[in-house]
Amino acid sequence: MQEVRKIIHIDMDAFYASVEQRDHPEYRGKPIAVGGAGKRGVVATASYEARKFGVHSAMASVLAYRKCPEIIFVKPRFDVYKQVSRQVREVFFEYTDLVEPLSLDEAYLDVTENKPQVKSATIIAQEIKQKIKQVTGLTASAGVSFNKFLAKIASDYQKPDGLTVITPKEAPAFIDQLPVSKIHGIGKVTAHKMHELGIFEGKDLKSWDRFALIRHFGKSGIFYYNLARAEDERKVNPHRIRKSVSVENTYTEDIQTKQGVYLQVEQLAELLLKRIEKSHAYGRTLTVKIKFDDFKQITRSKTVAYLITSESQIREIAKEIIEQAQIEDKAIRLLGIGVSNLDPVGVGVQLTLFSSVIE
């Protein structure tokens, strides 16, 4: 008989905002948002006091102000958030080395076999939550189940400071009543399409056969079919391979000229190279992302036969991509560049350019 896995998903509660409220007593109990307060600012994280007004992450700051006029915007301090994140991960490693970070504030842990040799994953989750509070002064929510999908859903079920356990016996009934919009991996567009097809909850999704879901949702249909049956064989992977490195900037004033775009590319190339060197993530594909003032967005990529390792290479390839994108007479509000198609080993011998592909 196959051993039932014990997976925990830990998610810090309103992480950036909670750090700011911890470090600044004057923010406690007040609606705050970490992010940019300007007319083109975006909310990175909102405190629970702000969420009561409908403010959430990725919301435009102007809309956040309309929903909550008394909201306080706080500039992000990523160096502090990273330091706190390291403290949290040190707690994780007291229990298992099978830790898969998803971001600074959340991670999966496989505690099927664990260092303290505690049989109950629920007890481990309780201890982790307590230690995080002791070490950082912050609360975290935990989900405990037998696969990653359910653990992720469970951690969000009783936020903040929650602990939800979904056993194999409880899973079918839990999924049956779960709105499809709450299923991790189903976004707004897909949820809307499902609603149009009469799929509102897990039990509705379960009533569809695999081929019908594939017909409507492509390969993702297989994923949805399995989730409706609580099937998720993904392992907790402590060695996730980085797929890309990128930088971008949203400008307070639109870039109106191609010369202005090239000037911003110079600055972004410098920042990108620093990230590349820091992560040792050298790649062969450069991508440029452009969002215009009407919010239409394009991405263009070029793949070369050598590893991109210098600022001048980034600049030259990016400018070539922009030249072919034909952006004349279009005002630009966001510009980003990134590298992908990464070399898993590191910097190899640069080859002579023999081909390139514009996508």
C-alpha cells in the first residue's frame, strides 16, 4: 500500500503589510497598502484592515484610494522582507529539507518523513506557526493535506492565522462544494468560461469526462479533471529550476519617443545584468515587454546561439527587437526586458552566432 504523503503549505498573512505594521506601531489597526501611491502606482499587499474595503494586491492605487480614502501607502522594503523570509525558512528546515519556496511569503513542505520524527503533520504545522510567531512576531496560515493542491487550498481557507486540515476521507466532499473560482490554477477568465458551461463547483467539474474538458480547455482539461478527483502527484521540489530573469518599470509619464525608449533600455539593461550575475542565470533568449498608454501589451523575443552575458549584448538585442516591433507614434507606460532559455550549468563557451529567431 502506497504511503499517504503529508504536505504542508505555509502562507504568511498579508506579509509585506504585516511587516510594516510590526515595525511601525502607528500603522497597526489601520488600513495600509505596500506599493506606489502615485497615479500609476500598484498595491503589492494590503493589510486586512484595507481588505475590508475591497483593496487587494495588484489593484491600481487610484482605485484603492477610491475604495478606502483613509488608506496609508507605504514604500516597500524588500531587503527587510527577504530577511524575514530567511528567518521563516530556517524554521521550515528544522522539520524537513523538502521545502519548495513559491515566493518570499509561501512554501510547500513535505513532512512525510521529518527531522523530529513527529507522526502528525497537523502538530508540525501548529509548531511551525508558533515558532514563526516567536521568531518574527508575524502570523502565518497553514494548510495540511496529502497533496500540494489541497494543502494550498487549505492554507487560504481560514486566513488569517488559520490552520485547515483536509484528510483523504474528507477530500471528496470538500472539493464537491468548492467554487471553481477558488481552485488554485483556475483564473478569472477560465472560471467565467466554466460558469458559462454550467460548472460552478467541484461536483460540477467532476461530472465532466476527461475528453470533454480537453475539448473545451485544451491540455489544462486533464489538470482540471484530476483536481476534481483530488489527484495531484506533483512532488515538493526543493530544487526548482529558474526559468527566467527579468526587470520592468512602469513610468509616471509616458515615453513618447523611440529615443526615450532606448534611453530606458540602457537603464533596464544595467539592472537586468546585475540580476543575471547574482542568480548566475545566463540565457539565450531576450524578451521585451511593452505596454502602451491604452493598456494594450506586446511581447517580442529573440533567441541567439550564445549566452547573453553583457550589458552591451542586452542593449543591442533589445534595440533590434524594438526596431522590428514598429512602435512609432505610440506612447509607452511600461517597459520590461528579461532573459530565458537559461543555461542550467552556467556560463559556457560563447558560440559564433549562426541563427536567431524573432517571435
